[in-house]
Amino acid sequence: MSITIEEPPEKSGASPATLKSYVFQALRSAIVSGRYKPGQRLNESQLAREFQISRIPIREALMQLSEHGLVMNHPRLGMFVTVLSEEDIQQINSVRLVLEAEAITLCSARMTRAVAQHLTGLVEQMDNWGPGRDIDAAAIDLEFHRTLWSTANNPYLAKALDNLTTVLFAHTALETVNDHLKAWQLQHHRTLLNVVLGESELTAHEAMLQHLQIHFKNPERFSSFSAGPG
């Protein structure tokens, strides 16, 4: 499956760094939204033809994606979208549970009217989501969480969460489930919204744990929230 290039980079005048950044962002979005599936090969030559550029910025963008954990290099076979084991997912989520609960707490303390309106608008879009808008669903979901992280006003916390969550979104892209389940998952963001707005009795950790349990099996397994040893 190829990606849609809405604004192709200029063949002349663009620096190598600009081309690499463009390709990285385009491929990253395609992976996170599920247009490229876990385990799917990313063919360097084919991508160069689609982007209408040389293979060098393609190769550099793929290496950058590898550094972010989104693709894996299999010697003599090429680059493939990362596949996570169940244990990988549980370990990542156990870290995410702690970090995002902290981000939610900080976001709530730094809440402004503009941020509240933006988050509320995103939740309303998710509540009203319908079939046929798969990529939009993933983008809105990720934007909601990134708004929480950025409002926490700690760029290191936001970067850590972005790196953790991007690979999870790539592995469990929303378009891999049926429309009914997808809508149900999206609509559970209101619980997080109520917490950051101070309109819930749940703690940030409790709300985040409930949110992760909607999407994943035993997300708390490797954290102190686990009922028993890992």
C-alpha cells in the first residue's frame, strides 16, 4: 500500500535535511495512522519513486524512524514496520501509565480556557466520529494526548511520551478494528477530559489506567499498579 503525497517536495532547491525531514514526517504519519501495518516492508526504491526523489533522503528517513522505534532493520531483507510482542506492549504501557498520569496532573494545574476549549472540541469530534474517517480518528486521538503533554510544560516529559506512544499507535492503529469498537474506544477520552478539567473524582493514575485498559490487555502488568508479580 502506497502513501498519498499531498504536497510533494520540490526536486530542486530543497536541502537534503529538508527532504529527509519531509519524508520522515510523511512516513511517520502513515505508520501511526495504520496505512503501513506492523510487519510490512518499506521498500527504499519504491518509496523513492513515490516521493520522486533520490534514495538517499529515503534511506536517512528510514534510519531516523528506526531510531524512534517505528521500523526495524532486518539484515539482507530491509526495513519493516516494528512489530511488538504482548510483553513489549505491557512494558511500554507500564511506563506510559506513570508518565502520562504525571502529564495529566500537570496539565490540570496549568489549564487555561483556550486549552480547555481545544480539548473539549477534540473530544466532541471523537464522540461524533463515524465510519470512513480512519486516518482522522488516529490523528484526533493523538492530538488529544499531545495537547495534554504539551500543556504539562515539560518538553522532556512530552518527548518521552511521544516516543512511547507513537510506536503503540503504529502497532495498534485504529483502522485495524471494526468501526463500532473504534468509535467506542474514541468516546472514552471524555473520562480523561473530566479529570484534567477537575470534574471527576478519579485520580490521574486511575483515569489513565482505565483508559489504557480499554485498548490493551494488562497495561499495568509491569508497574506498581499490578496485582501481582510480572
